[in-house]
Amino acid sequence: MERIPLAIVGCGGMGHRHLYGLAELHRAGLSRFDLVAACDPVTDNAESLAAQAEEHFGKRPAVVGRLDGLADHGVAAVDITTTPRYHHTLGVDAVQRGWHAMIEKPVGLTVRAANRIRAAAAGSGRVVSTAENYRRDPINRLAKALLEQGAIGDPRFMIHQTAGGGNLMTISVWRHQKDQSGVLLDVGVHFADIMEYFLGEATTVYAQTRLHEPTRYNPAAEGKEPTSNPAGVYGRWQKAMPAHFQATAEDAAYAVVTFKNGAVASYLEDHAAHGKGLWSRQIHGSSGSMDMPNDRTGRILTLYQGRDQVIDDQRILDLVPDFRLDEATAALFGGERLWRYDFPFEQTDRKLIAVEYADFAAGILGEHPVEVDIEQGTRSVALSYAMLESGALGRAVTLDEVLSEQVSAYQQEIDQGLGLL
Ligand SMILES: NC(=O)c1ccc[n+]([C@@H]2O[C@H](COP(=O)([O-])OP(=O)(O)OC[C@H]3O[C@@H](n4cnc5c(N)ncnc54)[C@H](O)[C@@H]3O)[C@@H](O)[C@H]2O)c1
């Protein structure tokens, strides 16, 4: 099997989670990567990742502080898991050095930053993949198959609503800073991808956006349990973050999104909600509707057909006789045709990241194009910013206006800070 020398660039929370994903793929006998280097200017983080990699692979990757240092290690591909601010400089640099790149979402900190990567990738012959994990959830694959099979007829509207968070810090300080990727981009970009995955191209967005909680609190700084610590990897850094700090990025969006196929989405993403939390994702079509579970939970999807036919068990698979998960997903989740699964979050998380790696390798080896390419990754960034641009302008915006940077007033100060103006 052809091997691809790989470096993980950015060894914080997601860098470690990617390592666990790669190890998961390796254990399943499906990895085509050799992890040769861990890159992070914070040496402790790179050393930590390298030490854990040695436990998984029996070989310690080199520790380097900058991309320059990777050339000596024969790298052919990089997995960029830094904070979003650096995605475009590292992504462009990597492609220009002739390396393939998988880049965490949001693929760029602004549309302009993502467009820079897009321009560098065009015609380079290098693969640029967006590490977008939510759509790869087997239950979202099932939902997509049901939609394609016409199980609810033609999609007419989607409801996506998520609310919670109060005034607590979401994982890290940077997720509340406009110039580093506020939470509506950090989390919203996943939902942007999901909406286009299910409904196709978005066309217009009207949104009201708010910054409800200008001060955020971090209980971990005072020795309390962190409230937001996915896969349990962030605790050690959260202890060193301030107990409270100013948030500069909006934390709520209330929007209407239209799609090329005529469907409309009612979208609510509120990270400052107190009281009862909220999760709802539904798609209604011309002959039925689907109620979808939260991503990465493995809970069941419920299908409603006609007036009173409810399918919420494995009979749902009868509606999609051709539904098959790809090889890696089927191997890791334990079946080609799944309608539910049940793993602790850390396991689900690493399985989905393993699937991203399998897709990236197949793209590099020319077996099929990567699923979430730089175009799609950029569209999701644009759809998230369309909400913020609309909120700032007080009018509906088209996705094309945002993608082409004709509408960029909200992003201007971020682009300026990045030296992109
Ligand atoms: N897909 C998901 O479910 C998911 C979940 C969490 C984070 N993410 C994404 O992963 C990325 C990283 O998030 P995180 O939670 O790991 O952040 P983090 O703050 O925990 O880690 C970021 C790391 O990047 C390093 N870094 C910064 N600049 C660098 C550079 N120039 N070269 C190399 N390393 C550099 C930092 O030192 C730090 O170790 C973000 O884009 C975030 O949106 C995705």
C-alpha cells in the first residue's frame, strides 16, 4: 500500500483529536499515512502530540515549530489544525511547497482568506480538503440517502435551531473573538455545510445577529469542571485561560436562508441562551418530513410520511435499498447500513476524523475527489458570514455577493488585521 508522509500542523485540542482519528484508522488497517512530524510553535503542544503518537504508532514523529522545518522530513501532506487565523497562510504555503493539505473548518478566517487558498489550489495539482466532520456522521448519510430517494418528496423547508451556552466560555477564548473566529463561524460553519449537503446551494440570507453576552466566564480557571470540553482534551489549556474576559464576536444569529431548489430554512443559532436548551433539525417535503438527531450522537432519525405513518426503527432502511456507507465508515462504525449507533462521544469523534483521513488519502492517491473540497469549504465560510454581513447591513444578502467579496463590510476589520486588504 502506498504510504503518504504526513505532518499535523497545530497540536492543540483538534490536533490531538486528529491524532486519535489517525490512530483509529491505523487500528482498522485502513491508514495510508505515516505521521512523520508534529508542528506547533508551542513546543509543549507538539511534544505532547509526538509522545502520544509514539504510543499509537510505535514511532515518534519529529517535533518542529514551523512549516520550514517539515521539508527535512519528506512530508507530502499536511493536516492543518491550527486556530483559523493561520489556515490561509499555512494552506497557501503548503500548496506552494507542493504538499497536499487537509484544513480544519472554517477553512479560512474570512471569505477573502478562504479565496486565497482556493486561488493557490487552482491548477496546482495538489489536493485541498476541508476537514468537515458533521456530514460524515452515518445518520446524516442516511438522511441524505432518504432525501435522494424521495422519502419525503421535494424538500420545502428546513428548521435548524440550536440554543444554549448562557454566558459561559465555549471551549476557548478565541471562539469569542471576532478577529480569531467567533462562535457563529466556528460552530455555524458546520451547520452551513449541513444545510448545503441536504438542500444544495444556498442563494440568499437574511439575518439578525446579536452579541448578547459581552462577558464570558470560564469555570475551569477557578478549578471547577469545564462546561465545554469536547473529547476531554481541552481541560489542561482551559485551566490557564482567564476566569472571565470580553467577547467581541456575535453569539446569536436568527436567519432565513433560501436555496436554489426553492427550499427555505429557518435558522436559529444562539450560544448565549439561558434556561432550556434547544436542538431541532427537521426537513419538510411535499410528501413527508424528517426529524434529525444532533450530529455525532448516533440517535435515531424519525421519518413521517403522509398523515400518520411514523418510522423510527430499522424499517427506515427498507426505504433506501441502495444505501451503503463507504468502506472506512462501515468498518469503523460497524456496518454498511446503519440507522443508529452508540459510542461514547470521544469514540464517535475519532471515527469521524478517521473517515476524513481516509477520504483525504483517496483524494491524494487519485481514487476519487475529496468530498468537501476547498470550494465547498469556502461556500460554508461564506454562508456563515452571509449571516453576519446581513446582520451588519440590515438587509438580505446573496451568497454570491459574499463569495465574490462584493459584500464584506463585517469582515473588513478582520481582513485588515490579517493584512489581506
Ligand atoms: N471539526 C470539529 O469538530 C472541530 C472541533 C474543534 C475545533 N475544530 C477546528 O480546529 C481548529 C483548531 O481548534 P482547536 O480547538 O484545536 O484550537 P486550540 O486553540 O486548542 O489549538 C490550536 C493550536 O494551533 C497552534 N498554532 C497556532 N498557530 C500555529 C502555526 N502557525 N503553526 C502551527 N501551529 C499553530 C496553537 O499553538 C495551538 O496548539 C479550528 O479551526 C477549529 O475550528 C474543529
